[in-house]
Amino acid sequence: MTNTPPHHDLSGPPTAPPVILGPSIGTSLAVWEPQLPALARGHRVLRWDLPGHGGSPAAPLPSDGSATIDDLAALVLRLADDQGWERFAYAGISIGGAVGLHLAAHHPDRISRLSVVCSSARFGDPAVWRERAALVRAEGTEAMVASRPGTWFSHDFARTPVGAALIEDLRATDRAGYAACCDALAAYDMTADLEKITAPTLVVAGRDDPATPPSHARQIADTVPGASLLEVAGAAHLAGVERPEAVTGALLTHLNSPAPARDDGSRHAAGMAVRRAVLGDAHVDRAVGRTTPFTARFQDFITRYAWGEIWTGDGLDRRTRSCITLTALIAHGHDAELAMHIRAALTNGLTREEIGEVLLQSAIYCGVPAANSAFATAQRVFDDMDAERAEPHTDADADADAEADADIDSASHSGTEK
């Protein structure tokens, strides 16, 4: 094993909070491209290639079958040290997630936040990985190509340009590097160490993932203290590629969640940041601008408590909070607030189809008339958003929209816009 650092790529503002992204076996750092633009807006993002993958040489891992996840973790720490990062957030897919779990358990002082995507505390029978390592050493990674589309993707996603490019990354992977990663997975078992993890942790599972089924994610989330869990419908092992909106939204929520606030001033500041992230600056600016001496205490209350304590909590991700909020608003018939939070739900990573599922569920538990009204409200929101995208939006249009919003808000809660 050499001290050669793996191939890597840096994006985002140099002074922004750092986050390191680890790939899955058989892929390159390109597996994170769907998330990169959003993450790089507010973070210094370092993506790295596994040994023998992408632009990395196979040399950093031993070729005698003795490679371990600890070896890969050491490479990540080398990359962080080269950047001068004492602490950093980490997100990893599959074997990349295993590296993150190892780092969080054995180097807790280095990991500020952890995201584990389609990974496991133990990847099955070690003998299976030893057999795969032997197969790839003998026949190359072409031996894995036929089986990966059904593992990595659900349906026909492998036929898309993105899916096909990832399969080509697998073909180009060095056989020795791939096999050494298999050796590391064979020796890997974090089941007894999950309880040691103290970093705020997000666990993401693809509901159709045959390699690391949701039960693997639930084991991690149930054992790591305070961990959050997201199961992504319609996604297999590379959930972040197949369903990028859901995974990106969850990652942003987790990475951007402020530290728990301990005084009213810090709670208010944290609440205002989350409020703007969820509802948008324009909406919050209108609400603040219409504050009067009579409504000022209420504005402070919702910002400090609703947004500064509840929405900033690590116990649920923002997608889940949006689902709960939509249901509560439907149950009480708050259609104006519902329209606002449908837009917020899309910001938080829900798709229109998933919002429809929430509304349909509400028909059972909140009543058909309430759901009927909610579907009508959601359709108006979607139609408005489609129209906004299709037509140039002038300053006059913006003024008219603001006036319309103000009319709706004042009619629904007398100017106390949240």
C-alpha cells in the first residue's frame, strides 16, 4: 500500500463548510453529479474516487486480499488533512457509506455530520465478496456488467444516458482496485460499533434496493443514536442517481440543519434561516414587511418556536416534516396555508407524485371533502408554477403576485403570515 492520495475533485466556495462525498464500488465520483450543483452552492465539496476507480490508481490498497475499510478511511483522512480540514461533513454511497460509518465511530472528532446512502453495517456473507474478488481478478470488471443494471437501478433507468455512463465507469474500473474493494467489504462489520457514533446521522435507503435493502438502513438508523431515516420510493441501489431530487433535498436538510439553539436570540436566528430556506425569501420578506406592533410578538413566536425549535430539530428530516404539515393543514381546512406549504414541500424534496400520495392518504384519515379541497388547492399551485416557468415574469407580475399573496394571507389569518 502506498501513500498516494486518491483522485479527487473540489467544487464550491473555498471558505464554505467542507463536505466529502464517497462513491459506491464500481462507480466514479460522477455518481455524485446529480447532487453536486446544489451542495456546492453552500459547501466546499470534495468528491473522491476509490482505488482503481475513475482517476485513482489501484496502488493505495494492498492486492493480497488484506484490504480493509480502515485503509479507505485513511485515504479520506489524508485528503482532509491535505485541505487543512480538522472537521468535515461526510456522505457516502454503499462502500462509501461504510467508510463514513467507520470514520464516525473511530474518528468522531473529525466528522461533523454523517450521511449514509444505500449502505450497510455488514454487507452479507464475506465468502460472497471473496468469490467476487477472485472473479474480477480473473475476468475483469466486465464480469460484473450484466448484473449491475438490475442492482443499481429499478425499471429501465440503465438505458438512460446517465445510467449508461455509470455502466461504462464500471467497465473502465481497474480489476485489481475493484477486487481490493471487495476484500475490504468482506472484512467489514460495523454492527457492534454503530452505538459509538455521535455525529448527527442521516440514513437513506432505496426502497427497491436489492443490494442493501431498507432493512439494512433501518438497522443503522435504529442503532445510531438520534439517526434519521429516509426511504426513497422508486429507487434501487444508486438512489441518488435515480431519484436525485429526494436524496438531494434530504442531504441539504441534514447538512444545513443548524446546531440546537440555547437562547431566544439564537433560536430566532436559526428559525429565520430555516423559515427562509423552506418558504423562500420573497414570502418571508412580505411577512416581515407587514409586521405591525400588534402582530410583532406572534411573528417572533412562530420564528423562534415553530421554526427555531421544531423545524430545526434533527429528529425528522424536512421531507417528513412537510408530509406531517400538509396532513395537519388538510385536516383543519387551512387551504391558504396548504398552498404555501405545498410549494415548501417541493423545496424540501417531495415530488408532485409524493404530494399526491400524502393528499390521497389524507382522504382516509382526514375525510374525502377535506382531501377534495386539498387536491384542488395543489392543482392550482402546480398550474401557477407551470405558468411561472412558461412565461417571462415581469416586475409588474411579481407585484401582482405579492398583492395576491397578501390578500390570501390577510384573509386567512389577518396579516399574521407565517
